Amino acid sequence: MAIITADKVSICYMTGDFKDIGLKEYVMRRLKGHYHVKQFWADKDISFSLEKGDMLGIIGTNGAGKSTLLKAVSGVMVPTSGRMIIHGSIAALLELASGFDKELTVKENTYLRGAMLGYTRKFMDEKYDEIIHFAELEEFQDRPFKQLSSGMKSRLAFSIACLVNPDILILDEVLSVGDGAFRKKSGDKMRQILDSGVTGILVSHSLGQVRELCNKILWIDHGHQVGFSDNVKLYCDAYEEFLETKKLPKNHEDIIRLADALLKRKKRKTALARQNEAEKLKSALVKANSKEAVEAAVAFLKETAPAVLK
């Protein structure tokens, strides 16, 4: 049985004069025909299905409709049309640093956030040290929350959220919080959670994270579905080439062509780099500078034949 099924899900925002006028003016404009409403489709006819243990990576440029779709999955928004069918409990890590009281201390906010997530005081007492240690905030727990950097706030929110044990985990750019070391630690934590059989959805601008963590992929562009597949490598390669060329694929064959173009471009880049190293080696040898020649030769061999140096 599918844990998540999106069946032609569309989400429309309505914009118009009603934001800036009162009720009386609204009625008068409607009667006179001077009232204008615009429709903006954030997502249009999005379809996919996930089984237990699947991890879906959603890719697309800014404004593609990724975060809006996550809100529909998590129940924050109701689709304008189509169906979103969910089986299981959901933990959504969408806006990590929201929901804190800046005047309270870090410790007080930790308990507050836990209460908002439905955890008991006893449970938070047992988990508090683990949360603070994972967030690397031992020295800041008695300081006002407003004194923390944005990275520290996100680390705390992520650490609290990792206590949940849901059927479905939704992640929106949360694995990019903190410095490189913390990103690795948070990534390891996510893999641990996913290995337990949780079904996940990840939105990330890091194709490396999508390649590493996901077994299914959904590509969205300006609210429209480019494709949904279990061939994560193919789609990531095609998307990487799209970011370079801005040529949006219209079908699966176009996606294959984009992926092939990326491979060819990388081969040309590698060949050019080797040629440059060879030219440096040749120039150094011509100059008969033994030290410079040796350094150039070693660099060239590291690139072209590393086994020779072992």
C-alpha cells in the first residue's frame, strides 16, 4: 500500500484588490465590475506515489512550487484540485527557526518547542541533554534565544525535531543548517531515521544530498511536473545540465539527452584539464628546471595515472 499518493494535485493562490480595501469598498467594486482577481497556480497536476521506506527528492529552481507542495503533503494547505492521500503520521521540518519566543532562554524554548510538538515534560527532561549536546549549544542554554545566530537557532530546532518517530518525514532545506561538520552530523542522523523504514520527502538545492539519500525523484518547474522517476542519477544529471543550459526538457527523451550532454561536457572538461597539465609538464621540462618539472609531473600523474605514484 502506498504511504503517500498525489493524484493530479493543483494549488492555486487568489490575489486581488481585497487585500487593500475594506468590505464596503469590496462590495461597491464588485457591483460596478471594477474588482479584479488573479489566479496564480503554484502547483499544477502533480502526481507521484511513495511506498514505505521510500525517500523522494524534489528538485527545481526557486519558485518552482516545491515548498507549496510540501505544505499540501503535510496538511498545512488543501489542494485546489486533485487528491493528496496520506497513510500515517507526519513530521514536517519546514521552517526550522519559527515558533520560538525570542525573549525566553534557549532551555525554556527547548521545552516550549517540545510542548508544541506534543511531548510531555517528563519526556523532555529525559531528552534535554541529548538535544542540547546534538545542537552544540551547551554553553548557550541559559542565554536569551534572541542572542543566538540563525544557524544556532536552526540547529536547535533540528535537534528537537529529530526526536520524533513519524511514519512520514518531510524535510525542506533542513540538512543545510550549520557549518560543514554539523551538516554531516545532521545528514548522518537523517540516514539513521530513514534506515528505520520512515518514508521521507526531501527538498534540497544540494544534488549531492538528493543523490545520496533518495531513491525516487520529482522535478518541478514553475508549478509543472517535468517528471517523476526512480532513476535518481539520470534526473540529477539532467537537472545539473539544465542549470547550465536553461533548456527545460519536454519529455523523457529530452531528460536522457540532457544527462548525456552533462557526461560529455564533464569529459571535455577533464580532457582539457589533463591537456593543461601536460602543457605545464612540457614547459617545465623545456626549462630544464628539475624541481619544477618533478612537481608538474607529479600533478599530471595524480590526475591521469594515480596508480603510478603508489
